[in-house]
Amino acid sequence: MKRGKTWSYVIRVPDPETGVSKPKWVGGFRTEEDAKEARDEARVRARRGEYIDRNAVTVGEYLDEWLDAHAVEIKPKTLANYRHLIERHVKPNIGGLRLQAVRPGQITKFYRDLVTTGGQDGTGLSPRTVAHVHSVLRKAFGDAVRVDELIPSNPTERAKRPRLHQGEPGDVWTTTQLRTFLDGAKEHRLFTFYRLAAYTGARRGELLNLRWRDVDLDRASVHIKGSASFIAGERIEGTTKSGRSRVVSLDAGTVDVLKSHRKRQLADKLKLGKS
């Protein structure tokens, strides 16, 4: 039934306390087809005892609450990435839609718009970036189904995503190329960092988190306990990607590099103390 500019439907839902069926009007749908689809889904859920009351919360409002709830369980850098994708791409496009009214077709169109005109200056985003947006939305809508019980199903599961094109694998330096780089960087102030990265395989954030107390030059090993990153100019420390610490053995050459680096640091401290 059309009411004003939007379409509505009515459904009888048993009262959980009395068991008596009562009519419930649900409106706000843009088209008759949307209203009928929602009505059919509601009837099935009502028969299963899974009916969800209508809620006016928007996609943007729910995502704000979802981010706040996840701040305590995901890494700060991951949270910052989620927030950027939501603020930059999701909210301007579908943030004003009612959460319960979102359909797979709308998500498909949203992804298509991102690929064609979603970037800066009206250029399109890459399919990989859209895939990142999809990943965030899939998690958020999934929680809206399973945790918050605001919607009956996840619309992103049936949305069509842009196809990812498998590119050529990136070039990896040969041993000779790596040695050439390290030889040329010996006088660089970050040479020790480069050497550790090359000979331990540690991630950048893990190396940024290292302290001298984590380095055992006598046993030629380094204890990687956590990770560090910079978000909005602030240093944020956390766990490693796996959440576990590990001990990595060092070769004799890297031990010598670390010893020399330590001597230079101590000498610099003495100079600063005298000035």
C-alpha cells in the first residue's frame, strides 16, 4: 500500500508474551517491489519466531556505534583504516539509508558507483579498494544480524562485487640486488633498520617497536614482542599481527652492525649531555 511518497505493508506478528497476533504496519519503502520483498521476508521470519521490530537507525548511525564497539578488540591501525573507508566512501553514499531497508541491489549499485566515480575528482576506485570497503561492510552488517539482531540477513552477501583482476606478482630482489642495496646504504642513518629488516624478515611495525632490552647480542637473537605504528601523528603500540611474540636468531654480520649502532647511540648521548 502506498502512503504518501513511500510504500508500506502490514503483517500479523504474535505477541511474545500473550501469543496473540497483532497487525504491524511497516513503511518507508521507495518502491512497491521493495515493500513486497520485505513483507515476504517478514512473513517467513514471523512464522519462525524470528521477526525483528522496525528500527529507524541509519547505516551511518549504526556504523558509528559499530566502530566504537570494535575499538577495544581490533588494532588501532586497522580501526583507523575502517574509519577512513567508512567516512570517505560509505557514509557519503549510503550513510543516510535506514539499516533495515538496505537491499543487495543497493549495495551492488554502491559498489558500481565507487568503481566508476568514487575516487577523487570523480575518478573511479580500484576493484581492490572496493573489495576493502566490502570487507568492512560485510563485517558490520554481519554483526547487525548476529550480535545486535537489527536486520534478518546480510545484504552484502548477495551483492555483486567488481571482479578483481589478478595482476602479475611483484618483483622480488635477488640476493645480489639486496647486497648491492645494503652496501650502498651503509652510511645511511637507517642502515641498521634496513639490515634487520633484510636479515630477520620482521615487519616494519615490529622493528619500530624494538628496544635494546629486546636484543641479546651475546646470544645473537632478538625478541619481537609487539608492533608500533603512527596514526594521526601519534605513536600507537600493540601486539604483533599474530598476537604472539617470537625470538629470531641473528647472523654474525647483523650482530656487528647492531654493536656499532649501539656505540654510535651512546656516543651521541654523551655529546648531548655535554652541550
